[in-house]
Amino acid sequence: MVRKVRKICIVSPGVLPIPDVLGGAVERLITMIVQTNEIEHLFDITVLSCPNKQAIVFQKNFKHTEFVNISSYNSDFVMKWSNKIKWHLNALFDRNFIILDYVSSPVNRYLRKNSGKFDFIVSECSNPSFCSSISKKVGRDRLAVHLHGNLKSSQRLETVFGNVFSVSDFIKNQYSVGSSLPKERLVTIFNGIATEKFSRRLSLSDRRQLRSQLGLSEDDFVSVFCGRIVPNKGVLELIHALLSIDNPKVKLVILGSSNFGLGDFGEYPSIVKKLAEENKDRIVFTGFVNNDEVYKYHQIADIGVMPSMHNDPCPLSLFELITSGLPTIATKAGGMPEIGNDETTIFVSMQNIEAELKEAMLKLYKDSSLREKMHLAAIERAKDFTQKRFYNDFCNSIDRLIELNEKVF
């Protein structure tokens, strides 16, 4: 029996464009879905995004995805101030705030006009206002919200969305407390990455060259951090742990900015940059690095570190570090123990993080055989991280829910 190619719509958060030319974890996941769908073509996909000249060039290469760029997403003045407010709210309350409610009207307008076109709609953000009107029109069971952050269930959310996708069991279990949705409509879709990108290796000469460009010597022991430069990612705690190690050969490379590819702002990244500058013999701060180039920096490192100071839901950076074959150190919180395991990762606690980071870094520095053992375990673990596995889980989940809806009706 030939499988019917159904039509689905993915509503992006509307802050960064699809494809992910300016970065962003959610935008990366959406990009992976549409990329793999070009090969597998399990769905005809429509993606609602915000306009960006570079992204629009790439959008033209997709045959099985239609991109609808809604201009209201991208007012320079509003974006500038809303992003500043959003950054501070995220840092203060440890939540992924979506404050661009003003865009809900054009999104709702588009969805209402095309309500009969889609078999299923996935909102890649937790703001119900994006989909409230279409939910009333077609029924909430045809809509899912994909949770990428820590969020508790609410009547407002479940009035709009009859299905919840979560990026980890941690997020699903947290959401399920107080939720009225049946268990079959609460689905974990474990994140994935482009493993072929991060399993690439640099030649010895290229590794030496990049180390040299960054001011690192061959005998330096290098830890790498990749992520947003915000308080809940634990960058300052990592710096303090590093500087407490009385060995000038133990060094740190920091990749990232406070606001993806849109530029830094805020006091926190300024403090991080200042500390890096004051200790440039021990710390290299690169700023934002395009995802296609990140693997190179992994390959010049000896270990990777994810010192999150919150219940990180399912950070792609940890997937990427492990796929690169790096022994890792990560906070035992959120969804991170679902990504790494005791063979790939040394887990530390938030309560005593600086001391435990120092101890873990020194342990790996002194024990090359342990690093090799963790390297091999990381390569094996990464077999579960593939982009195709993530895409198949995403598509199979939607197929099951569509079939469930058809049985109900």
C-alpha cells in the first residue's frame, strides 16, 4: 500500500529565519526536518518564517517545502527592542519567552485562510496566540505544540493544542503534571543533529594551523564551550573553574554570543568578554560561529563542557560535542542525562559546579586512557543522534496522531 503524502504546516517562532542562516536551536531542528524531507518526502511541508535575504536564497532550493515569509516578523525597530526585552526575561526567569504577540494576527490570518489545506499543524513555540483562531476552526487535535523549553501545562495552552511534542522525557514528565491530555497525545521526539557534519575530522596539519591561529600550542589541554553567552549556560562558572586550575597549559575556547547571530548585548556577555581579555593566555573567545564551522573548533579541543545552570531541556550543543568524539563534562540536570551517559560524560551538580568542574577537568587532563575510552563511547552513542532518526520520529508521531484523529471521527 502506497503511503499518502500528507500536508503539514510548521509555525516557526518567527524570530530567526528558516533555513537557520542566523543560527538558533529551534531553527536548526526545523531546517533538518525540511532538509531530510527533500530526500524522504514523507510530507508536503509549509513553513511559516520571517524574511531574510540570505535565507530566501536557500529556500528556493526546496521542492517539497513551501516557505511563507511573513513580513510582520521582521520590523527592525520592533525586533531590536523585543529581542532585548526577551533576552533579559529569559535570563531572569529561566524560560523561553515569546513576546512577539503582534505577529499573531498575520499568522492566524494565514492559517485561517488555509485551514483546509493542512492535515496537521505543528507550532515550534509555546505561544498559543499564534494558533488560537485556527484551533477553534479545525479542532485542537490537529495541532501540536513542540516544547523546546521548561513549561508547565496550562488551560490556555491545552485549549489551543490537543497534542504536545517534547524534546526530552524530562520536559514531557514536567509538562504532564496537571495536564488533561491523554498519554498518547504527549510525545517525546528526542532531538537529533547532522551527525555527518560533526563526525568530520580535521587533518593533523589543519588542526595545528587552527590551534596556532587561536594562540594555542600543540601541548595545550583545551576545553571547548559552545552556546549562548547567558547566565543559565554557566559560562562564568566554567571560567572561574578553569582559572582556579594552577596550570597554564589548561585552556578554554568559548564559542557563541548572547543572541545567536544577531549580535551581543547585555552586561553578562560583556563580563565574559572582559574576563577572556584579561586572561587571553588561558581563554580564547571567538564570538558567534556559524554551525557549519563549529566542528573545526571541536576537533582542536581535548574535551567539551556543558556547565548549564538550569534544567537544560535537550541542548543540541551536547549532541554535537559527543558526536565530535569529545569526552564531555555536563551538568546532571534537565534532559542532559538522556543525551550523554556515564561512559561518555562526567556529570557535575549545579550546587557545587565550580569545584566539580575543576575536578573533572583535572581528571581528564591527567588521564589520557580515560579520554580515549570516553572518545570511543561517544562515537558509539552518537549513532542514536542522526538527523534521519529525528526526522522519522517526527513524521511517525504526526502519522500516528492523524490516524488517531481519523479513528475519533
